[in-house]
Amino acid sequence: MTEQDLKKQLELHSIIEFSNLINSKLDQDFILNYILLSVMGRMMITRGMILMKYGSDTDAEMYIVKCAKGLSNGIQGSVLDIKLPSHADFTIEDFSTPPDLFVKNGLRNFFKIYYTNKLLGILCLGGKNNNAAFENSEIVFIETILNISSISIENTLKFEQIINLNKDLTNKVTKLNSLFELSKVFYSNFEDKAKIIKLLNYTLLGNYGIREIIIFSKYRAKEYFILSQTKNYNITSIDNDLLQSLKDHLLLTGNTNFTLFDELYNEGLRLAIPIFKNGDLPETVVFLGNKLNGTPFQKSDIEFLTSLVNLSVISIENSILFKEHLEKLSLENELKIAHEIQTALLPKEIPQPEHYSISAVNKPALHVGGDYFDIIRLTDSKFAIVIADVSGKGAPAALLMSNLQSAVRSYIKVFNESIDISLVTKKINELIFESTSPEKFITFFWGILDTEKNSFKFVNAGHNYPLVFRNSGSIEKLEKGGMIIGILFENIEYESGNIEIGKDDVLVFYTDGINEAKSRQNEEYEMERFREIVLKNKTKNTDEITSAILNDVEKFTEGELQSDDQTLIVIKKLN
């Protein structure tokens, strides 16, 4: 191994360790400080800071100092209005009028931090201790670190949005409480079933000295269940017919020959109050204990208690509905954020190699899934083709997808043309395994398309095997590879395959949202139909082939909502 290779390997291990560490936390301050320390330590620089975009207006030139090392005290937290040069990295000389903060603190070198096309912030550095200019390898190292970090930084921003959402929901609850306090005390705590029941207990105890209460309900159920009770009463069974036979309040006597009523009487309960919502059958029946002073219930007592229990039961049901509403809002916002993450990760433009045509599409399902694809230009004649399916739904799947994209692009940048896809697949598996929980995994396929040699070298890590439709009429499966990504860490090896590509050959990559699409009869689309539609259309261009597949899937499912994303990549050699 040459010294240069050894240096590159050490740098790769350093980047892997860096990536593992920052992906293990959702703490923006930790991530930014670690970026700064890593770069300054590597470059022998004593001054540096990171500015982050400030405020909700993404076009504004406002930045806040989030972390600083080796600079004057009190600088952290400062808000700056700066007009930046257009370059991704620049020096102090590129400013028409350098900001005083940069000049006074000797900050001379600047690197923008991007998440896809979104500017997140700026890494600001002083000169090296030996006053030497940055070498090209050092600039590549800094850009690689920032590229890896941008995913983690963006993740922290998204989670801050979720936290702020929860805070907003809490504030809405507080406002709703104030409105209900103007009416009845029960409504002031309608968001918390336990508080409503506690308030009911306190009201019964304060007004009548009643300590015992049990509530039977059929709310959204066919049979009665215990909605609330002040203690675990000794009840052998719930008599559904007996409870729904109540048409008015009932005083328990203890000798009714009805097991449920007699058991409740023996537990100290004396009054049954049925609550009607719709129809002639009570939806809820509340049993109350005797008054503390032992006097019998009067008509006025029963009228008041009936109104009190009605109000409390309505409040309890409202609390259940409200909790469901909050959960729905939270889920919808999580899915929205996840969709934004997923969309940002997919390529905005599809490269078109000479003598080849490529089309790709991602059709999201009702719930945000974890489909990911990428087409990355390595050189004028080499292109990385990536397709994957991350387990799970929503934000967790989107975040795992972002980790995968970060790993793929980082390794590609490190290895460039000399990339060993078998080795890199192994490294990606180790990275995903260490940064995710055991139940998370990824089916992953990728390869390098060489348009000069007309070859495609690939690794299939447990993904649906892509198909090669030869001009001769034969069909090949791209199966060589290994285990799914993220399942195991040690002793996992991946084998690469290689194929030659001839004129008019068509390569089709897909996720299981295609072949497992369900019809209204719950039947799967299946591979045979998939192969037939491609064979029928393979003489057409890639856009037409892609449309034909999706249209056929749509026809098969009859518009039925699907639970999984549908992703397709179609490549065709033109001549």
C-alpha cells in the first residue's frame, strides 16, 4: 500500500468516525462545536466560528454566531447582517467591504454549509499557524465534513420544528382551557381525562361526601367496559343487558337478585345514573356511593348529580376526541416534515450520459415511506445509480434515508473513480448498523454505469433484483451482492457483479411498491405482469417505458390507495 493510499484510508476512517459521532446526536450545539474542533485541529488553526441562518426568511442575509473558538468573549449569540460572495468557499479578499467582525478576529477563509440547495450557515476560519494557503486536499476534507454534517444539522432543525409544534399545541390547549373555564370547571381541563375524573371526584366529595364512583361506558364499543373507577371493585362480570335496560336513575338495595347490582351494592355503591347520547339505550352508566352523612338521595340531589355526571362524561369523551385530534395533527405534521426531507434527498435533475437515456420517478404513497434513488455523475463517462427502500414510515424512515444518502455521497466523494463498490457497501452497512436501532434496515442496490466501456458493475444488498431486457429478447436478473443493509455488523461481505450493455438494451430498477401494489381485491401486481409491460414497451424511449409501467400499475389497482412508495429508474442504451 502506497503512502498516498494509507493517507487516504486514514482520512476515510476519520470521516467515518466523524459521521458516526454527529449522526448519534440530535444536538445542534454539539454538532457545530465538533465540526469546528475537527477542522481547526486538522488544519492547525486557532481561530474559528460557525454562523447559522437567522430568522424564518430564508432569503434574508441575517446570521447568528452559534459557536466560536479562539475569539473574543461575548461574540457567541451575536446577530450579523452580511452580504456574502456567491462562491461556496471564499476568502476575506472576496468581500467588497469585509465585515468588522471578521477583520478584527483574523477570520480569512469561509465555507458555506449547504443542505442540497439550502444555505444553512457558514464555517469561518482564521489562517493556519504556518500562514500557508489551504491545500486542495484540505479543502476537499472540509467540504466533505460539511457535506456529511449538513444532513445532521438539517435533522436538528426539523426536530426543532417538531418540538415547536408540540409547544404550539400545548399553547392551544391552554387557550381552550381558558374558554371552558368561563363555562364549567370540567371544561377547563377537558384535555386531560384523569383531571376531569379527579375534578368529578372532588366535586362529589365536596358537595355530598361521596367517595365511591364507577363509570361503565359503551363509547365506541359494542359492550360496556369500565371507563373509570375510584378503586378496583370486586366485580365478577359486566351484565351488558342489565346496564342497557336502565331507563332512569336507580337506587340500589342489595337484594335485586341481579349479580352486578348486588356486587356493586356490597362495594358501597348506592345510586345508578344512566346517560343517554343517541337513542333509547344508555351509552354510559355511572354508579355513585352513599352520601357521607348517610341521608337518602333526594330528588334535587339526583337532578344535580345527573347534570354533574352528564357534564363530566361529555368532558371525558371530549378529552378522548381532543387527544386523538392532537395525535392526528402531530402525525400529519410529522408526515409533512418527513415528506420535505424525502423530497429534498431525491435528485432534482437526471443526468443524461452520451449514447444513453435515463428516466426516473418516485410516486409517494399516502404515508411517507422510505424509497430513495440517486443518479450521480462521477466523471464524463461514469455514473453511480442508486435505489433503496428504507424500512418504516414517516420521519424515522426519512431520517434513515438521509443517513444513507450522506454515506453514499461521502464515500463516492472520497473514492471517486477508484471506488470499490463491494468494500463501500460493507462500510455503508457498518455505518447504518451503528447509527440505527436493530429493527431498522435497508434494501439497497447500486452500481457504476461506465458509458465508455458500456458496462455496469453492481452490488445488490437484498433489494428487488433489477432486470435487464436484452435487445435479443432475453431477460437477466441483477442478483449478485449480499445481505440487507443494517441487519448485522461483523463478517458481512458483498460480492459485485458486472454486465455488458448492448444497443437497445433496457435496465429497469424498481422498489416493491411496484410489484407488490394491491388491487381492490387485495391481489398483488406481481413480476410476471411487470415483465410483460416492459417487454411490450421496450422499443420506446425511457420516459414512455416509465409511464407505461406506472399507468399499468394504476390500471391494475383501480385507483386504490397504496401503502408503499413506487420508485422506478429506466436506462436504455441508444446506440
